Amino acid sequence: MNKNWWKEGVVYQIYPRSFKDSNGDGIGDLRGIIEKLDYLKNLGVNIIWLCPVYKSPNDDNGYDISDYRDIMDEFGTKEDFNELLKEMHSRDIKLIMDLVVNHTSDEHKWFVESKKSKDNQYRDYYIWRDGKDGNPPNNWGSFFSGSAWKYDETSDQYYLHLFSTKQPDLNWENEKVRKEVYDMMKFWLDQGIDGFRMDVINLISKVPGLPDGDKGEDDLYGNGFPFTANGPRVHEYLQEMNKKVLSKYDIMTVGETPGVTPEIGKLYVDNDRNELNMVFQFEMMEIDSGEEGKWDIVPWRLTTFKNIMYKWYTGLKEKGWNSLFLNNHDQPRMVSRFGNDKKYRVESAKMLATFLHTWQGTPYIYQGEEIGMTNVEFKNIEDYRDIEIINMFKEKSEQGIDKDVLMKAIYAKGRDNARTPIQWDSSNNAGFTSGEPWIAVNPNYKEINVEKALEDKNSIFYYYQKLIKLRKENEIIVYGDLELIDRENESIFAYARNYNDEKLIVILNFYGENTKFKFHEDFQDKKVNLLISNYEVEDNNINDIILRPYEARVYKINSK
Ligand code: GLC
Ligand code: CA
């Protein structure tokens, strides 16, 4: 297998708006990030993925970009950005920027022009169509509720927006659009950034004709996803991008690709195809979604969890590489979703981290995960800021769905769970800002914060630090093969990693009860060493063990 820095590294994702405010306006910013680089260095991460910091009217917190080559006013200046990059590189931390090119903001100059008339030179930068008898061109719904089309009076046509009305989709069929994007990527790469995380990159090629999608009886809109995800020309575009831009730099790329299976995923990350290095797959993020989608929450099983992970491991084996994450800025907090954020918050956060850092792939830590930050439950819908939540609540309450049911769904799945400010200490507003934060701080900040974590040698923070260090010191954690142990077990997730003559055994209890575990293999004549555990472990007898609630153990096994 090829060795690469991005396989060996650990990524830390920063959502700048919520990370650290340096000037008291209640909004996190670049200088706030600079202040905290030593903290991140101490954690041990060596790659930072920065969510969008470009100019934006913030309809979707920076995922609606009005100028790709400039910095958002609230976040700082170009000089701040240069300093951030320099300060990161001087600490051996690489910078991965967000690349949001499925759509722009409707305030981007291309769209402002495009809207002016049918024969404007930028018209064809976007996807404009005639309506059908006073209705939109097709029945697609947007990811953020409502139709995926917006009517524009000036030219009596509709434009496509898969996300909010302020995020018009770019027309990738237009060669000029592709060239603009590649030039812009070079603009940033030439300043020394180390790669891109590509926002919904598998949506850039739409099926020609834009046919109506399936629509259930109770649905307001049809499902355009099959005609927009993994479209007919997406691989052609990415190979072109790779040839013209990516291949010229030593960088890392990861594509956000909803609706991708390992078979499809491989097309994006197969070494021989020259597209991307990794994708984010969302099968795991759908494990608790029912037939109605994201807001329809159902229980999940550990065997399904294992099957998803293993399928992706085998699916990409040798050819590609996996990204490992259990939360990000669009997902609920992982300790609340997959662990227990009450009685066993510390234990379960550490257990989940053990999984992420010992499975094969590159681990991504989402800000605050390293101190076990949890979901939040705001009482009023007015306290939420996320456009997806706000639009969904409005649309579904107008349809007559009970508000308590909707609030419950938001508590479990809403994106703002991940977007409350980082809890730095127990002072006002968790030390995030001296002003009024743009979104309220999670009320548990006196209990859960960075300052406390740094004072407690048994904290989740130090456990992450140790996992990251172990990864650096043991190639087997990065490159070792994977083998499931006792796959049918519904409460214990166990697996082995094999590399040269070494073996690693990982045993994880995913539940809050004591559980017996017995290996079929006999380790009597082997040398067994405990590498890490979230509990005190008395002896190294691993043949017959009882795992405590959310206990995690990693052993290294050598022949005697
Ligand atoms: C991606 C981003 C999300 C954003 C959407 C539209 O899914 O992660 O935050 O809302 O794309 O850009
Ligand atoms: Ca600020």
C-alpha cells in the first residue's frame, strides 16, 4: 500500500463561527483560531480542515460564497488568513480549505450578472429553465425544504438551487465555470494551503433533461437526488480537475459525497483513477434514519454499524482510503448519538474515540469532540440559527405536524447541536466571547470545558492525545489489515489489525452494562501488552474478560 502523510495524519475540523471569538462581536474568527493553535498542537493533530471562511452573506454560514478569493468580514482579513497559515505551518500543521463549488451565493457577481438577462455572458454559469404552466420546471424539493427552483421575474425563468434559495447551483456543463473553479483553486494552492474538503462534490453533474423525481402521496416535492447525485459527468469533471490542478501539488483531498456506496465511492478514490484521496460516506450517518429520512429517527444496531464499517474497509481495500468520522458541523454530537452523554459521557466518548483512531482510515475530530461536548436542547425554535432547522420546522408545522415531535427531532438530529460555541472555560459564555454569542452556549459548559479537561489527567482530551500519539508511533494502526472478531455480537465491537508480524486487538463495549467477552483464539503463549484503555485494567489475561460499561481496550500481541 502507498504511504502518504494524509493517511498517517489526524484531522481536526474547525467551524470558525463557533470556535473562538477574539474581538467580542460574538462570532468566532481567524484571530481566535490563531490564539488556540498551541492548544491544537498540544492535542497532537497535524491537519486542520477549516470550514468556509470566504466572503458570504451567511445564509448558510459561509456555505453560500459571494467571493471565493476574499475573507468573510466577520472572520477577519486576508492578512489574518496569511498569518494563520504561517502560524499553522510553523507548528507543522497543514491546512485544508473547504471548496464549495456546487453552488455560489446569489450575491456572487456571477449570479448578479446571470440574473440580469437571458443573454448576459454569465447566464449560462447557472441552471436556468422555463416553468411549466406556471409551475417550476420539475418537481424536485430542496434539501432545505420548499421547491429546488426559484422564479425570477426579470427573465420569467426559474433557477435551480438544491440548497437554499440563496445558493444557486453552478452549471458545470459550462466549460467557463470549470475553468473559473480551477483558477480559483490554484489561487489558494499557490498560497501554500495543503488541500481541499469538497462540499457536496458528487452533486455537480445533473442528469440532462432534469426529469421529475419520485413523489410519495404525502410528499410535497419529488426526489431529485437520483438525478443530481453521482451524475453522468461527475467523474469526467473530477479527472479534469485532477489533471489540471490537483496533480500539480502535494495535497490532500476529501469529497463530501452523500448517497455513496463503497462501489460508487471507489470510483472517486481509486488510486488509478486520479480523482480524490478520500470521500466522506454517509451510510453511518443514516444508520438511525427511518423511511422518511433524516428527521424520522429509528434505533440502530451495533451489527449494522460494524457491517457498514467493514463493507467500506473491504470495498476500498488496497485501492482507496477511508475517512473516519462520527460527527461534523452537519451532524449531532457523537457522544450523544452513539454513546451515553449522561452517566457514561466520559467513558463512552473515549470508547468511540478508540474506534475512530484504531480502525483503518484517517480520523477526523470535530471541534469540541475532544472534550466530549454534547447535543443541546433549546426550548424555543427562535433560539435555533440553522436554516435547515428553521425551514423544516416552518414547513412541517404548516403541514400540521405536532411541534413537540418536531422539537424532539431537532434535539436528536439538528445541525445546531454541533454549532454551539466551544466551551473553553467556566466563565461567562464559556470563554468563547466577551460579547453576545451568535448562538447560545450549551448550558453544561461549567461541567464540560477545555480548562477543566486540561486540569484532569484522566480527561477525554488526554485520552485523545494518547490515541494520536499511539498512531504516530505504531504503523500498524495506520496501515495494518483489518479482521472482525465475533461479528454477530450485538454489544461488543472487536477487531484485529495485522501488520508484518504484529497484531493489535481492539475490544469495545458499546453499551452501559458489564458484558463478558471470550476470544476463540488462544493467546496463552503470546506476549500481550495493553496499549490503551479507558479504565484501569488489572492484568493482561485477555482470554476471558468482563468489559465494564463502554469499556475500550487495545492490546498489542507479539509472539513470545
Ligand atoms: C454541505 C455542508 C453543509 C451545507 C451544504 C450546502 O453538506 O457540509 O453545511 O449546508 O453542503 O453547501
Ligand atoms: Ca469575532
